Amino acid sequence: MANYCWNNMLISQIKPEDIECIQTWIKTYDNFSYLKDWVHSLITEENRLDVEADVFKLPYGGRWFDINDVDEDENYMHISGDSAWSPMIGLAQAISKEFQCDVSIDYEESGCDFGGQSVFENGELTQEYQGTYWMYNYDFCGEGIDFLISELACHDSTEKGWIEFLQRISSEGITLSDKEMTELRESMNIETSTI
């Protein structure tokens, strides 16, 4: 769906009882009309983000968070899902601060063309990457040519589509090796002499 931002949150260095608390809290999402109220049911007042300071009054991320996968072990928890337009960076920060743990959140949204990662330790931002959707996947995540081949499948398989695709790669600042160009051509069944 357009403008759904994918979020992948990894919570680590966390106590087992805090994992149980977060598991129980996740199940209460449907009991709240607003994301802010749901988050505030988990985060104590001293660890909440300032709602008034956020221009859109959405300090925790989007207007909603549709969690579609939760996985946990005794000292980590993984939560992934979609949010509206923007990533759940504020939620990651608040959880990190509340539970004095590490939270890493990776996010991407192809429609608005962004992707990145934020890492929090005890509520403090320690690492951040922000880029375009393509550069996040191609470079930061290290998907390289495999990412480009998957994106190529979404383009028109004509010579015009191929040229538009190459222009997009160039506009992202991606320089392809001869080997990568050959792989892309083979993926699109284009004769080497054509382009």
C-alpha cells in the first residue's frame, strides 16, 4: 500500500520481565483511539516524548502502527509492522529510555523515497543513517545488485523502461560494475548490444 512505512525494531539488552510487559502492552493496541494514548499506557510520564514540541503532534511516529510480527527470546524482542507515512523512531527511543535497553529500528518507505536506521542506547541516539529508499537498500543494507534486480521487475520491460531504470540508478549516485550491468541485462533479457 502506498505511503505505508515498514518498520523493523530490535530490542536487546532487556530484562525478561520487561519483554513480558511489552508483549502484554502490544495486545492492548485496539483498546486505544490514538497511538499517543497507547504509547503513554506503556511509557511513564518522565520518559515520554514531548507531544507539544512535535509540529504534527506525532512524536512517536505515524498516526498508527500495524504490527504484523513479534518474536522474542529471553533477552531480545523483535517487532515489525507498517506505520502511516513516517517511521516509529520516537517509539523506539521511548522504549529504549523506559526500559534502559538498546533499540535499533530500520525503516523504509518507497512511495516517499526514504529509508534508514536509528539506534538508541538507554534512550540516547548513538547511530543514525538516513537516505533514499534505493540507497538504503542498495548500499546501507548491502543488498546491492539483488535489490536492483527486484526493483527492475517493477519497471516496464521495454527499451524505454530500461533507460528510465538506468537514469534512476544514475540519479541515486549508484555506479554499476560491468558485471552488475550484465546481471541486470540478463534479468531483463536485453541483448548486450542493445544498451
